[in-house]
Amino acid sequence: MCVRRTHWPTSRLKSVASQGGCSTTWVRTPGVPLQVPTHQVQAGTTGTERRLASAYKSGPLDVDVAYQKTTYALLGDYTTWNAGGQYDFGAWRAYALVNQDRSSATALVGGAPNATRANSWSFGVTIPVFQTDLVRLGVSRYSLDLGPGANPTSQKYAVSYVKNLSKRTAIYTTFAQVDNSHGANTVLNGAQLGPGVSNQTSRGFEVGVRHNF
């Protein structure tokens, strides 16, 4: 069965439809503030937010789809949609997600003067090994569309190994790499931006211990 996963108590309108393994939630929330520094907030920067989310689960398949649009009288529309899911093949599990963020704003203080769009996707698998351990593989891509000739893109690859020592304790190691192109300058967490980092490659390696108290 599907379970509604999100609740917005300030909404003026909310409806939920559920049938079989699928549930759908619709929410309309007025008076949503624009997420900018306080000193930049001005008249017309509160808007109406609309959210639509649907989930479907049947056996090994679990899928979620969501759409959100916020309309500002002064600044235009901000829209986000995403779809993701997972499938359990028994011996291994696969995950996938696609997402798009879009702004039609033309007067955002301190922002881009033209519409912008960001597209991203990710795919990963989790493979059990030696009965208790896990191997995780993943790849993701993020591309920002700023207009003709401006399309910074970053692609990340990651592999990790988790060795469970007990039900609560595990040691893990991860290697990741980000490839930048078209002017992108994304770096891995903990790395510092420096001169000439655009269109370069960022690599990282970590080893750690996880314990659930």
C-alpha cells in the first residue's frame, strides 16, 4: 500500500486520493516567502505555492513523482518537478531519480536577469556481498541552462564498500570523482575552490566508522 509522506498544516486546500498501491496529495499554500536574504525581501516577494505528489508501490517496485510551483506577483514562477524510484531485484537493488528546477523570474534582486533551468539525474545500485556487506555504485549528472552557450555541467561517479561488523557498527570506504565541463566548478564536499577550478576534475577518498546508538 502507499502512505502519504508529506503534510503541510498551513495549507488552505488539501486533498488526498488513494487507490490500490497509489496515493496522491494536492496542496495549495498562499503567502510563501521568497528564500532570499532578509534585507532583499520587498513587496511582491510572497507567493502562492502549489504541490502535487503521487506515490506508487507494488511488490519490489516503489515510485514517487512530485511537482511544485510557486508564483510571485513581482518575480514570476519557480517550478520544480522530480520522479524517482527503486526496484528490488532480490540479489541487488537499483535506484533512479530525475529532477528539473526552473525559474522564469525577470526581476529577482541579485539574481540572473533571464530564465534559468537546472536538470539533474542520478542512478545507483546496491549489491550485497559476503552475506552482510554492501557495495554501492552511483553516477549522477547536473546541468545548468543559463542561455545560449552557457551550460555548465558536472558529472559525479562514486563507489563505496560497507562492512558491517555488527547490527549497529560498520566501517566504510568511498571513492568519488566529479568531472566538470562547459565552465562548471563543482567540487566534492570538503574541497576548496581555487583558481582555474572550472572544467577540472575533483576526486575524493574517505574511510570511516558508523555506529548507531
